[in-house]
Amino acid sequence: MLKVKCFSDYRINQRPISFTINKREFLIKEILDQWYGPGYLYFKVKDDNNHTYILKYDEAQDLWELEFFRKGKK
């Protein structure tokens, strides 16, 4: 189960700040890219272990999905 904590200012779920998968929390160190699709927001992020993820937010369903993962180099 994916749960995402977001920064919200003038708009809800403006950008993710951390996410949890199976009770393990990952802090987002950097947002590498952000783009829009029809009804979706995508965020390419890096965590504090240098792993890269793409998170997809479905605005209509208020639902987050993990679209991509790449293990970082140490």
C-alpha cells in the first residue's frame, strides 16, 4: 500500500515530501522532474538513499501509484 505525504500551499497535493510503502517511510530528498498528463500529475523523485522513483497522482480518484523504481548507486 502506497501512502504519500504532500506539501499543500495554494493547492492540495502540490508536491510529495515523503511516501510510505508497507509501513516503511521514504523521505524525498529531491524532486528531479514534474509533468502533467490528462488528469494526472507525475513526480520523478530521489530519496535520501539515492533511489529514484516516479510517483503518479490521479487527481480525480485522489490516488497515488508507484510507476517506476531504480536503485541508486552508493
